[in-house]
Amino acid sequence: MTLYWKMGALALSLGLVTTPTWAQDYNEAPALAEAVKAGKLPPVAERLPAKPEVITPVEQIGTYGGTIRRGLRGSSDHNNILRFLSPQGLTRWNPDFTEVVPNLAESWEVSDDASEYTFHLREGTKWSDGAPFTADDVLFFVNDLLTNADFYGSAPPARFVIEGQPMTAEKIDDYTVKLSFVAPYGQFLQELATPLAQEPVLWAKHYCSQFHPTYNSDVQSMVDAEGAADWADLFRRKCGDLEIPARWGNPDRPTLDPWVATDEAYTGDATRVVFERNPYFWQVDTEGNQLPYVDKVRWSVEQDAESLVLQVLAGEIDMQARHLDASKNIPVYYENQERGGYDILERLNSDANAMGFYLNLNEKDPELNKVFNSKDFRIALSLGINRDEIIDLVYLGQGEPFQIGARPGHALYNEQLGRQFTEYDPDRANELLDGLGLTERDAEGYRLLPDGKRLSFQVDVIPTLQVEWVDAMELVNEQWKALGIETTTNTVERTLYYERGDSNDFEMQVWNAPGGLDPTLSPRNVMAVHPQGSRFALQWAKWYLSGGKDGMEPSDSMKRRYDLFAEFKSEADLQKQLEIFEKIHQEAADAFEVFGVALPANKVGIKSRKLKNVPMSFPAAWMYPDPGPTLPQQYYFEK
Amino acid sequence: MLLRYFIRRLLWMIPFLFVVSIVVFALIQAPPGDFLTTYVAKMAESNEGIDQATLERMREQYGLDRSLPVQYWKWISGLAVGDFGQSFEWNQSAWSVIKSRLPLTLVLMLSTFIFAWGVALPIGIYSAVRKYTVGDYVVTFFGFLGLATPNFLLALVVLYLGVRFFGVHMGGLFSDEYEGEPWSLAKVIDLYKHLWIGILVLGTAILASLIRIMRANLLDELSKPYVTTARAKGMAEWKLILKYPVRIALNPFISIIGIYFPALISGAVVTAVVLGYPTLGPLMLQSLLAQDMHLAGGILMIMCSLTVVGMLISDILLALLDPRVRYD
């Protein structure tokens, strides 16, 4: 398994491993010890599982106490909380993002064809209200929600559906559950470690079933009292769901997270969000101290990212990366390090490119469509970009010329996919364009299409996402002008950008290209599989996702990749999975659909100098929802 | 007389707010897409796709699949009976989100109002009576400086100076120890320890014009014969000025309240965003960006109502102050 994810040069050794030791005497935070003495809480040994997971701290055993101060943006920032608490799923990523390790499941067995997964839960694990966590909770999701049309409509979450059939569950005993699919599903354990497949262990049956009509025949009166649309709406308000803020808005919802919501939860009227330790958290350190070390996590609610930057400089943020990584701020962080008393963390960029170009291969205009679909044209555009100039002027010398795919050092790195046509060679580019028959030029020196129109198109850029793109486009427009191609920068608002994609009403768009560290989890640039992300051929993605009913028929090369992808998903053997994905990358390299400017520089984060056990370098990705997998529950404040 | 006038004005607010509600609804619907397209955009940014069927289910749940007139009717008929509808983003009622922010918004506005008028009045009188003196030039200079500097920039500068020289971030409205605590005298003091920045920033922006208005009006009056007569009769200078010309010069100064009230509300949005105030302004901005229709619409309606009330207050004050003003 390590081989599969090995990142070679990028491999980190964070020294954070879990070893099953047998601690007999457990310790707990002083406040909890007092509550036990007062009879308000059962003793720590009864709150912990029979065999709690033992975490080896990054640096040393910590001490209890303190509040980690962070900042939230006012709107749609629920994943800020998720990423710090970490999605507590059946599995999780190890700290260096190289393999999947046990989390709420202590261990598992996989059937030979990778269609049946038997998970062993940690016996005696408790929800944050003290109720036992058992196989019934998993079954509650699978039997009462996954297949419930009122809850998910006709579309249950895709991660639990194989060949159109949703996952089924069988309870072996209270702590053993078997999840089965109709066909092999080799990627299941990885999917469970992402932030998007936590459902099997998200909902506590004993609490959430009161909002479910199967368990509460009188649920309608609760729906009415709450003013909800239906029971599913009520359920989501009270028990949350993935990707909605309401998940963190109800302090009564039992969770399995290290910290739980207080009365100051994440709701629309919150001015501050406070989470406090979960007295039933199921992990201990190597000396038997129950985690987390830190008492509380507090988020101030800010409207403006600049205001968060000021808080960093004033030393009022203990650990944060989110909203802080605009490259223009980095010098400011270094300048004020002493005053603010913080260290600067390195977050390994998981993107393959700082600026990817997505030429619309499904272009509506037939003349442009023909040109865009010619590989030589794309090669000419790529050769016509002076990447070193852009890196020097726009990215302040950070990065090296690159296209797409896995980053160098990753096991799936494909040099052709990453480096082909990155040299600056306008002469050869012009030759290629001449070779396409685009030899006629108008008075201003621009090439003409066969129908006599100027070869000219717009490039959509969202300036609010990365202001550097607008600057870089200024240079690219000039560089392509030298090839006789007219491009204009079209700065658009984010929603319009997507609308133009949905209606197939764009010629070229710019986006950063994900998939540098997580090529198999974010394959959207090498395969048209993502309805919003595969921007070089959204209509192919629609065709793929609708089983050929919708969209446009893809190229033969893309169809071969779809077949390989299906093979990849059902392959149980990790070595073979790797080989299949290499073939996908090779097809993409030969097709040369998406190109870019440069490998993006690493991102930054900050942490208070008093906060210990924080690795100084870790991956930054959505699929590895940093800093969650570095286990914030073992961070502590030095006295 | 006054009561009848007051009631008539209140009744006029109903058709006015109805027209406003149409404009508000149209404006919120004007940008491309709806709440769900914005939601999809956000999801895609975090590298996640959402399938079409789920989108359709949500669109139906939020009523976004209906025609615009139907959506409008659903909203306005609820609004008429005090139901602001649901916030799509938060899965909670829009009013519950708004109501917690309303009091602090009013505190900020009224405090700024009292500050600006309270400071502008004496300075305006002073600079009229002592026109073209060093003092007049100094206050005028600083007044114009405040007028010319964008609010948010001034706020950023103040915040920066706070970090640079005192090592604290002065944004927000409460210190950590008072946040979430019940109200007490200490908490109010803490509030004003933070709020003065906002009051200062918002206040300075309108100070200059208030001073100039007061100054110009008073200058007009000061040269009138009745002033000369009173002075000739030996009336004490300050008593004379305060009792006669200032009272007359006050009229435009009061009627301008109605005009500056909306300016105060809209100016407060960006400033409050920069200062991190939990007031209505930033909430309005984010709900508009998210196209969270009921929340954004509810806030805009409340802000428009406040503006109308502001106008009414200024008209009534004027009528009380000056017997020459008629009630029709």
C-alpha cells in the first residue's frame, strides 16, 4: 500500500504512528476529573473504549488546557471547522498522505474481489453524549437514509453506489459490520478517508432517529414546530449532513469528534464559535492521557480576510492556514513573526499547476471547434507561452515550468504529461500553425480562420480567486499575439464562470489544476469525469455521467480512459491499480488536452510558538483535509 | 395635528415598502444564477462535484424551480405577516439570523449619529462666528480630510496602527471574555471600547458636510439686520447667536438627517466588514453574494424601513423645532 501512494522526494516523516499499547491507567483533563468526582461524569476508563486508539504525539507528551484561537469567514465556512476537527470516518489518512490507516474502525477485512468490506469497530466507543457507538449506527445510515428517496431523492451519494446499486450492510455483531457492493470497489478505503464519505459514522441513531418517520410516527409535529419543509429538512437541520453549515449548528447532536459544539455553535447569527472537549473521545496518548489536550477551540467570525491577517500579526490566532495563504501576505508574515510570536508552516501544494488553461474542446463554433481539437494547435499555444517570464514577473520566481498530472516524485509522475512542450519556442509554434493551414493573416498580423474570420477567442478568468491570473494573462495575450492569435482576458464573476460552462458558452477558461499529490482522487484534468471541474470537455463529462444520454460523444482516447477508469475502480490489487492509472496518464499525455504554466509554490500556514506537536510541514489538499490528519487533538500549549 | 400627520406618513410607508420589495426582489434575482449555482460553484472550488439529481431535489425544496412571480408572491405574502422565510444557506429562519444583529446595528447607527451631529454643531457654529481664522481653517481642513478618505481605508489604517503600536487587533465588538456573556455595565463599556473606531470612521465621513452646512447657514443669518439690531441693543454676543441665528440656521441641519440616514447605513456595510462588526451590513453582503434570497431580501427590507423611519423622524423634528413648518 505504501508503494501505491509513495511520494518519493516528497515523502515526509512526521513520526506520527499509532501503536497498540495497553495502557491500564488512564488520565484525563482536570475539569473532567472534577466532574467525575462530583458524580456528573462516569470515570475515564468507562468513557474510553476497551482498547482506545493510542496516538504517538509528534514531539512529546502534552499537558492539558488552553484554547486554540482560529478565525472563520462569515459565510459558507463550515469546512473550516471540519478540517480542524477532522472528518472522523471509518478510516483516515496517515499524516503524510501516503496510506489509509484505521480510525473509527479498528481493523477490517476485504474480500478477494474487493466487493465486501468487514469493519471491526472499537468496542466500547461512545458518542459525545455517552451512548454507545455500534454497528447499529452504521446500519441506520445504510438502511434508513442511503436508500430513502425522501432523504436523498433519486440520487444517493455516489461514493456508496456501484453500478447503480447502493451499498448494503450486514450486522455481524455489535462491533462488526459488513458493507457490500454488487461489484468490486477497490477504492473504497481511500474514499472513506476523504472528507466526503463520512456518512456511515456521521449519525447517532439514538438521537437522529427521532427525526426519522420510521422511528417517530409523530415526526410531522416536529417538522411543523420547526417550520421545516419536510422530515428530511428537519433531519438535516438537527443532525446535519456533509457540506452544509447546519452540521455544526446544533450543540445537542452527538458526535465522535475530539471537540463538540457548545451553545456558541455555527449558525447564521453566530459572532463567535466555540467547541469544547468531547469527554468521551476515544483516543489516548502513549501514556494513557485521554485526548484532546486542548480544552477548547474558538473561532472568531470575521467578514474580511484582511482582518484575519491583522489578527495573525497581533498574535491572536494560534493556528490557521485557511484564508491566509494569499502569496502577497507571505512577506508580511515573515516580517512580523517576532511581534506575533508565531511560526510559519509549510503546506505542500497538492495542485499540479498554478494556472491551467482549459481550451473548450466542445466549442460550439464549428471553425474554432476544429482548430481547438487539433493537437498541433494546442502544442503551438503551449510552445508560445514564455513560462520563465511569467514565473519571474507574476509568481516572483517561485515554481518551475510544468503542465499537469502527478507532481515530480509521486509514484504516478509521468514526465511526458508534466513536462512536454513547456519550452518557449515561438518559431516552432508558428510552423505548427502554418502547418494547420492557418496561413492567411489580416492587416494587423492575426491569422485568419478558413471562413475569413480572425482567429480570436476569449479567456475567462475569475480575478477574485487568484488575482495573479489576470496579470499572467496580460503576458500570455502578448505572447500568443506573436503567434498571430488574438486572445482577450474576460474577467468574470464566479457564478457566471460556471454558468458559461453549463451552457457551453466559453472558449477557454483558467483554473488551477488539482491532482498533483492526489492524482487518483482528483483525476478531472486527465479525464472528463467531473461535471464542473473537467473544464476542457464538460460535455464529454456529461456524456460519461449520463451513460451516453446527455452531452457530446467523447474522443476515442477519452473512451479508452473511461474503460481504464472503470477497470481501476474495480481492481482490488494496489499494484495493478497503479499500473492502470499509469495507462490513463499516458493516454492523457498523448492526447495533450490541458496545459499550464508552472508547478505552484507551496502554501503557508501559521501556528503560535507556544502550540506544540504541530508538524512544520504537511500536505495541503481538500482530499487530505489539512490540518485534520495531523491530529490537532494531540496539539498542546507549552506552559 | 402632529398625530394625524404622523399616522398619515406611517400609512404611506406601506405602498412605498411594497414598491421597494419589488425592486429588492428584482435586484437580488438580477445576477446570473441562483443560490444553487453559487453553491455548486463553491463545491467545485473544493474539488467536489454535485450530481444533477441532488441539485434538482434541492431546487425543488427551496422553491427555486418555480417562476419568479410565484417565488415573489411566496416571499411577500410571508413578509406581510412578519414571516421572513428561510435562509437557504443556514437552514434556519431568516428572522432568527437577522434579529440577533439588529440591536447592535441600531446602537452603531445611533451612536454615530449622535457623535456626528454633536460634534458638527459646535464646530459649525464656531467656524461661522470665527470665519477665516486659524481655528476655522484647522477644523475645515480636518473635516475635509475625513470626507475625502474612504471609510474602509480609514478603518484599515486605524486597525493597522492598533496592531503596529499596541499589538492588538481592534476589530470586532467585544473582547473575548465578554463575548457570549450576559449584558452588564462592564460589557457595555467593553462594547464602546471597540465601537468608537466605527463611530469615528463613519462619523468623520459626514462630519465635514455637516460642519459646512451649519457654517453656511449661520453665516447667512449673521449678516441679517436683526442680528445687528440685537447687537446694537447691547445683547451679550454668545447669547444672541445661540438664541436667534443658530435656531434658524438649524433647519437644514435637521432636515439633512433624512438624507444622511441611508448614507450611514450603506457606508456602514464596507466599514463593518473591515472592522469585523457583527452588524447587519456584512450579513447583507454575504447573503447577497450567496444569493440567499430570503435572508438578503429581509435585510434589505429592514434597511429600507429604517431609512423611511429616519426620514420621518427628521420631518417630525423639523416640525417640532420650527413653528413655521406646516403639516401638509
